[in-house]
Amino acid sequence: MPTVIRTALPADAPVLAALHARARATYYPEGPPDAGVDGTAMWRGAIERRDGHVLCAVRDGRVVGLASFRTPDGDAADTVQLFQFHVEPAHWRAGVGAALHAACVEQWRADGIREAGLDVHRENRRAQAFYVRHGWRPAERADGAGTHLRMRLAVSDAAGE
């Protein structure tokens, strides 16, 4: 079953919010720290940002993965931050994440991006292993609390395309 990657539309926001919540629940068993946030509004805002990208992975007409990235304010123009990357838990290890990651890297290369960064929850070993398989390497700690691990990717060295 092929995975189609497309740009997210504002109408996708409720679906992305629900997928995001299901995926995060797997590594926040007691509930995510931002449980009171309006996920639909958050995703609509991400989709509508002129300086950002939100991609969807679709199988059988259903959104099963998402990725959100942009160059943070004040960062070099040839860098990007992967803010969100989630796959529907029922579709893990089925090629959705690899296809979505490859689409991100393709977009970054087209945009002249040299380096990508992300912060992954320290307890999310599954996600960390995925990123390492695709060429990401641990970098400095991302926050003072130590809850997240910062990872970096030299886009020219990205694996899995």
C-alpha cells in the first residue's frame, strides 16, 4: 500500500491534532504536559504559517503521519528545525515514517538547507532509534530539565532516501 506525501491543508488540522495526541500518548503515559492546549488551533496555525511546512503522509485516503518544520526566528537561513514528526502508532514500522522523512529531506535539499535539528523526548527510545537510522546524531541537551535530547542531521548525509 503506497504512502502519498502531501502538503497539509487547514481542513486537516483536527485530524493532525488527534494523530499528534495519539502518538504522544505512547511516550507520555500519564498524559502530555500541554494537555490543555487546543490542538486543532495549534495545527491550523502551523499549517497557515508562511515560513513553515507541514506535510502529511496518507494511506488509503487517511492521514497516518505528519511532519512540521521551519527555520526558527534568528537561526541561519540554511538550517531548519523539525518541530513535530509523528506516525499513527498502528502504522509504525510500515514505511510511513521513512517515506515522510525522505520527503522532508527532499524539501530541505530543494530549499538549500544544510543542517536540521530536532528535540526528541529522552524516554522515546523508539523515535531516537528511528532518527539514528536516518542519519541523525545526538547533540547538546535541549532544555535545562533534561527531558529532551537534541539531535542534528547534516542534510547532505541523510540516510534512507
